[in-house]
Amino acid sequence: MFKQFPLSASSDLPLWRRPVTLLFLMSAAMPIAFFSWYALLNNFVIEVAGFDGSDIGLLHTVREIPGFMAIGVIAIILFVREQVLGMVSLVLLGVATAFTAWFPSLNGILMLTFLSSLGFHYYETVNQSLQLQWLPKDKAPQVLGWLLGMGSATTLLVFVLIMLMWETLNLSYNIVFMVGGFTTVGLALFALLAYPQFESPHPQNKTMVLRKRYWLYYALQFMAGARRQIFMVFAGFMMVERFGFDVHELTGLYLVNLVVKMLVAPFLGKAVGHFGERRTLIWEYVGLTLVFMAYGGIYWFGWGVLFASVLYVVDNILFGLALALKTYFQKIADPADIAPTAAVAFTINHIAAVFLPVLLGLLWLVSPAAVFGLASLMALTSLGLSLLIPRHPEPGNETVFSKYRMPAPAE
């Protein structure tokens, strides 16, 4: 189970036991629990727990606290291998998801949300680190696109099953949470037992790493965490609150979203490889600015449900371009910095995420359009930062300002 195996010799293993295959298995396992929870969340908290905009903001603030605590991964990997930590985190995500419906109160939902989120964010931290350690730079954008497509395909399957069976079989929230959660637990335990422990050729630093030359990456991560909350917290909530979507209707929208994203995801990886991180991120942030302004237009001008649904799909496609941020860091990073910087980056990504949902939830009660107006400003700030990425990022050429200073050792 814990036999160590050199990454360089992994081609000698059967295809199903290789590191890339494990990355695909992990990409398939996580969405089963997470999106079973996410698909039902807005209806569950409104219909069962009576949440309003303020409550949903508080819930997502609690959900983001473990992301802010992701820096704790650095301490844990002193004693636990990253690969093992990733599987244990998936088990925690699955178990907490499975028991969500057992606690249909504000405090109960907050408690289970915190536990599932702890598993989710620690898994995501480790997963990003392993991807960048295990994938060669020349193939990383394409493979990351395929991994995104795998996650989308699994999520699609979850949504299809919920949409088809929710009314037909008269499913309950408890059944869906249980099946989704324990399926992820089973896959995580299989991955823990069936795969060797792959040894990266570059031992990872196991202390906190903050380098001045990574400052642009940190800034982009901070803004990504801020604007992500608008999509994760309020876009779906809007569809239920303003347009009265039921569970199967909201899941149907997610389904359309996933079909499009599954088809587009491999091309997103190709786009990053062909056009580079700078241009790809510029396109993403221009698009997000326009989408968030259009969300506000739904309230300012009374635009209808079809327009809102199209925006939701476009929003999610643009979100997928964020894989360019991963490959930007892979190109500028010292290979030994990947694991600790993944943890630091997740913490930075969640600084705004901890306080924004609850504050924006209060603003939502006054003006939902103002929430999307602020999101447009966040996207514009990210656009300004993306213009500082050089065309060919590498160590010593991390920003467009690098050419104006003399080469110096990595700080």
C-alpha cells in the first residue's frame, strides 16, 4: 500500500497504476461527493432550513475557512506523504457529505459544511501540487485540460442521475447525500490501497515558502479567490431565489453547463499551450467582466431566465481558463517550491473568500445588482494584473518588469 516507487520508472507499471491515471481517478472521485452536495445545496437550505441571503453568505464563509487554513498542509506533510493526505482528505469530504441531511439546522449545516470543506480544500491543495510535480511542463496544459474534462464528465453523470431520478424515484436529500458521499469514500480508499507512493525527482520544501519573485502569482490568486465567490455563492442562489428553480431544474442547468464544459475543456488546455498564459488570462478576465455586468443587468433591466442561464454557462467556461494560472506558476517556480507554494496560494486565494460571502450576503439583501457590480470591478483588477505576465514566463522572468532589473538569484 505504501511502497515507494520512483516517478521516473512509472512507465514500467501497467497503465491503470501510473501517476497520470491516479490523477484522473482523483479528478473523478472528488466531484461525486462535492457536486452531489452542491447540486442540492440551494434547494436544501431554502426548503429545509429556511435560509435567506444572509444565511447563505454565512454558510459559504464557513465553507471557505478551511481554504484559508490550507497552509496547514505544510505542517502535515512533515509527517504524512502528500499522496496519502490527498486520499484521506477525500474520505473526509465523502463522509461529511454523506451525513449532511442528518443535521437540517443552521448550526448543523455549518458544522458538516466545515468538515466537508476541510476535506475538499486539503485535497485540492495536494492535488494541485501533485499535478505540477508529476506532469512535464510541455504536456501540463493539455493534460490539465483533460483532467478538467474528466471532472466535468463525472459531475455531468452526477447531475444526470439526480435530474432523472429525483422526481421519478422520489429521492430524498438524505439518499443523494449518502450515495454521493460514500461513493467518493470508496474510490479514495481504492486509490490509497491500489497505487504505490510515487517519488517525485524533486524533494519538496516542507517549510512555508514566500518569495518576492512570486508576488504576481500571489496577487492573481488573491483576486481569483475574491471573484470566485460570486459564481459559487450567488449565481446559483439567484436562479432559485429570483426565478424559482426547483432541484431538477437547477440540476438541468448544471447539466447543460457540464456538457459544454466537458466538450470545451480539452480545448482550453490547448489554448493555454498555444496562446500562452498571458493572453489566455486576459481573455478570461475580459469575459468575466462582461458576464458580471450582464448579471447585474438581470436586476437593472429585468432580463429573463434564458439570458441568465446562458450567462451561467459562459461564466463557468471562462472559469476553466484559470488552469493557465497553474501553468504560469509551474513555469516560474523552483520545482522544490511546488508543494509549499500550493498551500500558501490556497490560503491567499481564500483570504477574501472568508469575509466576502457574509458581507456580500448582507449587501445582497439590499441590492443583488450591486454584488455583481463589485464582481465586475474584481474581474477588471484581475485583468490589470494579467497584463503584467510576460509572454514567456520562466525563473528570472516572472513579470514584465523583470527585464528592467539585472538577473539575480531566486529570492
